[in-house]
Amino acid sequence: MATSFGKKLKECREAKGISQSELAKSLNTNHSIIGKYERDEVAPSIDVVKKLAAALDTTAGYLLGENKQSNFLKDTAMVKRLNDLNNLPEKDKEYILYALDGLIKSAKLQTL
């Protein structure tokens, strides 16, 4: 079963060690709205989700359930590499991804 937005929000807030009031203050809103988000009584706009993610040092994708890791793609160097790869011609991308898949498979086998 998927974890709700509210539960993920609360989990991230508590992991950061801040109160609803502190989070609300950083977003220039009232703590009661944070409570409503956490209880899934109200859904925030995408802009608010982005602000919540930034304040909690996670990603909007994690809060929205698009990925399972709270720090997914927070590594800016990795995001840059992915963007660079994405801007290459399709044939070059194919070759690089093939080589990368081989390296990843080899690294996984070494850890077994």
C-alpha cells in the first residue's frame, strides 16, 4: 500500500526535527494548514509541494509518491550528468547507457 502525501510530509518533517509551526513559519503560512496536509484533509498546490520539499530537504517527487527515496536526484552533479546525457543524439545515448548498464551490473556482482 502506498504511503499518503500527508504521512510522507510528516515523516520528512519529523526526520528534520522541526515542528509544524516551524515548517509553517518557513513557508509564511499557519501551522494548522501543515496539520491538514499531514492528515490528508487538504491537498497543497504543486507550488506549495515544491516549497515543502525544499524546506524539508527532499523532492516533490518523493512527497507525491513518484519515487521511494526522499533524496532521489538531490545530487546536483548526477542531475547535471543526466541532463547532459539526455541532450546527446539518440545513438550516443544508446552506447553510453549500454556501457553504463554493464558497469552497474558488474558493480552489483562484486558486492554479492
